[in-house]
Amino acid sequence: MRDRRTTKLLIAVFLIVGLVPIVGALETTPDVVVAASDSSAADKAAADYVCDGVNDHVEIQAALNALPSSGGVVLLSSGTYNCAGIIAPKAGSTLMGEGESETFLKFTRDGRINVDREHVTLDGFHVAGSGYSSGVKWLGVITVRASHAAVHNLTGTADASIQAVFLLIHDPTVYAPTLEDVEFVNCKAVDTGTYGFLHNAWGSSNKVIKDVRYENCAAINCGKYGQFNPWITGFDFAELNDIEGLRVTNCLAEGNLESGFHFEFDPKVTDAVLENCVSRNNGQKPFPSRAYNPNDMSTHYFGCGYYAPNADVTFLNCTAEGNSMNGFYTTNGGKLYNCVEKNTGIGRTDFSYRVPAGYYSVPTRSANPSLVMENCTSITSNGYGLQVDLANNVKIRNFYLIDPVGYNGKGSSLGGTNGQFDNAEVSIYASGNRVETLVWAKENENTVFSGQIVSDAAKPFVIEGYGTRNVLVKDMEIISKTLPAGSSGVTVVGTVPAGQATLQNVRVTPTGSPVPTPTPTVPVTPVPTTPAPSGKPDLVVTDISWTPANPASGDAVTLKATVKNQGDAATPAGAKHGVLFTFDDGAAGSGVWSDTYIRSIAPGAWVTLTANGGSAGATWKAALGTHTVKATVDDVNRIAESDETNNVRAKQITVSKAASTPTPVPTTPAPSGKPDLVVTDISWEPANPASGDAVTLKATVKNQGDAATPAGAKHGVLFTFDDGAAGSGVWSDTYTRSIAPGAWVTLTANGGSAGATWKAALGTHTVKATVDDVNRIAESDEKNNVMSKKIVVGAQQAPVKGDLNGDGSVDWADVIIAADMAQGKTDPSAAADLDGDGTAGWKDVALLADFFFGRVSSL
């Protein structure tokens, strides 16, 4: 294992140059270090385990298993890890990368990370998952099933074959106690085909998940690239689980298929708080084109920034902007303080089957108070700014309704849809001329209104309904240039029974008084809608990227930098947020810059800026070799920051040799150079063969030359075993397509003097793979066609009890197979009857799970 003092010094150096954005990394010294197949030579030399680019989860799991029983830290060096299996950290362990833009874990063939033991930390890497089978589709790329877990500084994506990128789930077959104390910090789910962050529960006991914390997390474009189901949300905190003690701070949901932040109606939600969150442009799913039908899923639609019906959820200083159906949907215990909704339903014009509303609360009557809103604002909602119905015990204080588009001439609806709005108080400050009525109260009972309306509409405030009882409008000022000064400005429709609507100190004035600044009265420390900054911004570059991702010499490369404000105050609006990109400090070509972004960046928020200019143009002409790209934010000090020394981030870019330009001929161009074939990897199946097994060989072949290989020529590979002493060789000789310069293919043995597979012989052997073994293809170098690799063959083992899929070990796949048998999805087998009671049932599933997670030592 790597010397701890040396590792600590290396991490300190990485932190100084800004390459490892890991909180507390100086205090976290790796016990074991793993390098990827494409890690640097220095990283490989210093690593305890070096991956070969195939089944890298095996080396990572071995490193985790090598930690002491008390736990420890495994560091994944910069590079890409190709994982086709499960990584399961042990209790008390930390799996750490060198940053989400440095360490990449790519999961295929049902690969994922299972956090099934307590006190596990994941920190500082990027995950991507694809191609999952039906047996694991209900899990996540990161699946957390045990308490006291921490997930920090991770970015993830997944295709539509799995339920979530980040899944927090109570699974009693894995972890029976209450699932609690889990945190996600600086995590992002981006451009997915599935849910970003999802909570769920299986079984009937301990369904409540407690004390979960999110900070500076983001779910962006979830459901954009495929759809696991039609209900994909950014954050889903309560699907089948109850939840208690949730805290979500400074999080972003943007561009998701359905809701940004979501709670299902049925689970019990207690003491949930969302603070300083932003939800925008959610509800990307097509708007319903038919009336709601409970049996027609195409008519079911959320489209919300925040969907929290029937839930004890408090929203503090949260923002909803441009969401499709509702900005905030809160009922039966919702509390909103200092929240802002803007442009809900923007672009919607057909209200035949849905009417957008900035704030929507229907029904709201099962708690007391059932809804509290203080100092909240609706700005230019494309439907109702405020819609509350089937409501009782509602407290709306200092609500600001600004210029709604409205529906049927109404800017708000209080009881207007279903005719119940009882025992409520409403102080409202409304303005705008796009609707005939800004405040519409229908069938209200025991309700008090106050505030101010600024409008030249004919009926700015309307009270109507046969069921209206004991409605009082007091201290209400209506500012209008069209209504008679001194009149009330409140229209009481004739359907209202006599004496049931009373006006006190209600008057029309032509100029009016200033709109008062509200003073929050909530039992929490209020934060103003626009807080005065207590400090200064602090801009850092968190990532550098480029297009094309793998440039060749001479390519025009476009640079991008992700810039985050990690300070205490927003950056000033109007100031240029410049970023300068340099290449080997100018030695590898002229620099480029971005200098057009002038909007304010809030504390904790980030933007991605693209180079738009430079002394020689907005793109960099790629130079052959490996170079250091530096991105410097606020490069000419336009913005005063709390720390002016942390504006630079560096990253390596490797530029390959450009493919030679062929001399054109009428049909097939002749290459100007020659191909050069090499073997970059050898693999086999089964991965751990036993004596007598039929082993299938594969070789990854790359053309590292200047010209493509000729189409039609056989690209042969010969595999030998101890140069023939360990059995007959096998070969691949069917691939005849051209291989372009820099491209590679994986070729599988399809023939041999004794068949296409090798009969494994006990012991350790040398496998050699020789590409172009009979020299069919003229190459620039004919001496580099051979690669060797060791293969270890064990003795034949008796069948492993509980190994239901025959891969030689008891793993989670066997648990899934047993569960399918217990549910009757597949036919039961005698091998799954582990307790000997004659059936393959849930007791057998529990036994397998206990063995897999180490709770029992044998089956």
C-alpha cells in the first residue's frame, strides 16, 4: 500500500493547484490507491491496484476489501474505470475520486455502487450507467440502502434502463432498521433518461426515512434522453416511503420531464424544509391534449416546480420560474415564506384541459392551518397567479400578485373552481391590467381580506356565490384611474346573500400610497427575498471541457469552463464574468476567452461559459501532444472577491496526430501512410476459469498508424497458451472491415485446430495474442503485433450452494433470481430451496441476502 505520508503530501499538492475539490481531503489520507488503465504513469507506479480497463470493479472491490475491519479510504486516481459489476463498500469505508471531472466510473452490465453498510462515504467522481437488465431496473447507479451515509461531490447520469441515478431506498431484505442520517452534498444528476434523486421503500415495516440532507445539489434535464417512465422528476423525496426531517438547501431542479421537487400524495411527510432552492423550466412532457381520465395515463400531468400535496413541507426563500403547470403545489400543511413564482405556464395558450397557476392549493382543508403563505410573490403567471380551493383554515399574508395573464378574465381564484374557501385570512397586494378581475372570491365563508390593488380594470375585486357567508373586506385600497374616486371598487355580485359581504375602510384613490414593505411574522428567522450581501462573491472554476472531446492536430477546439460562486454574496449584475483559457501558458498557441456573461451569479450557483473570442479567433488550433489548459475566471479583476487567489484551474488535454489526408482518386482514396495494428487488451470468459472449462478469448485491436487498414482483408488474431505447451491455439479471422487510424475493435476467437475455445489447464499460463499473425496487412511496424497476459486456472470446484446463475459465487444476482422465484415470476428450482422446506420462498431470499452481506458465514 502507498505510504500514507507520501499520499497526504500528494493530495495537499493537488488541493493547492485546485485539482481535487474534496472537502476535508487533507484530513482524509488514502489507505489504498487504485489507478485506471488510462491513469498517468506516475499514478500507476504509486498505486496498490492498477486496472486494465475491463471489469475494473474487480480491482476497486479488492481495494475496498483490503481495508481494515474498521474501514478506511480507497482513492481512485484520475482516469476512467469501466465497471461491469457491483461495487459494495464495507462499513466505515470511503471511496474517493480526484474530482467529478477527473475520475470517471462507467457502469455497464448491471454494474452500480451499493451502499449497504453503515458509515460509508462516496466522494469526488463521475458515474454513468447504461444497459441495465429487468432484474435490477428498480435500483440506481448509486443505491443507498444503509444509514449514516455521505455522498459528496458526485456527478452522475444514466440511460432509461434503470430507475434513478441516485436512489435512497429502504429494502428490509438488505437493511432492516430505519434508514436515516444520509446526506448529499454538491451532487448533480444531469442529462438522464431517469430520475435524478429518488427516495423509495419496499416492504411494510420501517417505511419512514429520516433525517436526509441535500446541499448544493442539482437535477438537470432528467428525462431528456429517454424515459424510464412518464413521471420522471428531478428530486422525488417520497415515492412509496414516508419521510421525516428532510432538509434541502441551495438546490436546483431544471428542465426535468415532470416536477422539479416532488412528494407523492399518499406518503406521510413530516418536518421537511426546502430553503433557497430554485426550480425552473420543469414539466417538459407534452401538455395533456384530452380531459383528465384516471384510466388514461396520457392525461395525468404534474409539470410543477415544487409538488408537495398533503405534506408538512416548509419552503423558505424558494424560487419557481417558467414551470409548465404550477410553480408551487402545496396543500394540507404546506408553509411558504418569502417565495417567488415567475412565468408559470409560459408559452401555454390552450387552457382546454389544464389551467396553469403560479401557486396552486387544491384541496387544502385537512390541517389547521392547512396552508400558510407569507411574503410570497407571483410575477406574470400565464394562468392564475394564485388558486386555492376546497380550502379551510388558510393564512395568506402579504401576497404580491403582479400582472397575471389569468384565465377567463380572472388573475386569481379563491374558491372559484369548486366553491369552498372558509375560515381564511388574505392580505394581498395585486397589480396589473391584463385581466378584468385580479382578486376573485367565490363561495367564501368567514374570510377576511385586506391589502391593496393597483389596476384600471373595471372589476378588480369580485365577490360572488350563493354560499357566501360572513366575508369582510377591510383596509383595502384600490388605486385606479378609471373607477370613481371614493367608491369601494369591490363588486359584490347579486348572487351573494344580503348582508354577507361587508366592506370597511375600502376606497378607490387615483394615486394611492406606496406599497408597504412586508415584515415577516413567521416563527423562523426570516430571510429577505433579496438579502443584502454579508460578504463578497468568490469565483472558482470547477471544470474545463472542450469540443471535440478527443481533438486531433489542427482541429478547431471550443473551450468551456464551469464557474461557481462559492462566496457569501452574489456577483454584480452587469459586470462581465470573464474567463481566459491558455495553453501551456501561451507556448501551445494563442489563448481564447469568454467575456459576454453579465448576469448575477447567486451564492452557491454556477454557470458554464463558452469561449467567444481570442487574439486569433474564438477557438484554439490544436497542437500535437499533451498540453496544460488553464482557465482563469475574472481574469482582469472586474469583480471584487473575498479570495482573489483561487481563480485558476488546470487540466490536461491530449491532442492526437491527425489522420493523413488521402490523395483523391475516382473511387477509393489511397492512404498516404500505413496502418499499425497493436493488441491493447486480452480478455476471456469465464473470467475465472477452472480446469476443463471451455474458455473464449477476445482481443482488443487498435490501429495506431497513419492510414486505415484495407477493407476486405482479414484482420486475424492468433491466441496461444504457453507457446502451445498448454493446449491448442485459437484464432479470430472473420473481421474484414477497415479500421480507421486511432480506432479499435474487439475480436473474438471463432476457430482453432481443436475448436474455437481453449480447454483450460490447471495452473498459471501466458496467453499471447498476435494480430495480423500471417501478415495479410502491410504495416508501418511489423514488430509490435504481440501482447501477453497471465491467466490463472483453478481446480474444478463443487457447485456453490446458493449460486443460482452458475457464475461460481453468491452475489446479488442470485438474490434477485431467488426473489423472482418467490414471487412466481420464474419457475422455482431445488437449488433455491436453501432452508430445505421444499419451496423456494422469501425465507430463502433472506438467507441469500444475509450471506451476501456477511450477516451469516455460510448457507
